[in-house]
Amino acid sequence: MKTASQISRIRQRIAHLVGERRDAEKVLLQSPPLLRGSFSEVRRTCGHAGCKCTRGEKHVCRQLSASVEGRTRTWNVPQRYAAKVQRLTENYRRFRRARAVLVRVNRQIVELINELEAARTVPGFRDESGSQKG
């Protein structure tokens, strides 16, 4: 059996993880819309002769990339939708990070609860007469 200070440390670790889980749950329980994928801005040339991009001043192209049926797909995003798409993909990333934290923290809490149970269990208890009932 572990000492009272060891058991106390296990309880403190559990309490800390419960706080982390609460923070993750706050993010998960919000309801902003999500858009799976990544938003990016790339610079590219259009290929038209005489265009400014042939002189090094490339065009800004906004893109959304996402995995669809195991393959990465990329779509161009018009300027008027760029801010919204960027915000929705950030919501998705924030949600996925919180989900990963929740999974990790829950796993750690279960391990600590198992450790706490083992620490508090009296090994080989028998009644006073020395015989086992059963």
C-alpha cells in the first residue's frame, strides 16, 4: 500500500486533469460551424504573356484542402469567401485539438484511478480467525 502523500499526489494529478478536461469540454460544447480542411494562401503565376506575374509579382490564390475518400482535394476559394472559410477551418482545428485533449486526458484519468485503487487496496485481507469465508 502506498503512503498517504503518494495517494495525495495521485488525487492532485487527477484534479489537474479534470480541469484540463473541463477546458476541452467547453470548446467541444460550443456550437460554431466547422469546415474540415485547411485554408491557405499561395502565390502563383497564371501563364498569360505580359501579365505582372511573369515579372515576379505573383497572384494570390486562396485554397481549401481536405481529404476526401483518402485523397487530398484542393478547391480555390473566391476572395469574398476567404475570411469565412478561414474562420470555419480554424473552428475545426480548435475542435479537433480539444477532442484530442479530451481523449488523452480521459485515458490518463483512468490510469490514475487504477493506480489509486491499487494504492488504496489492502493486500491479502483475511478475517481474524485466519480462515477464508467463501
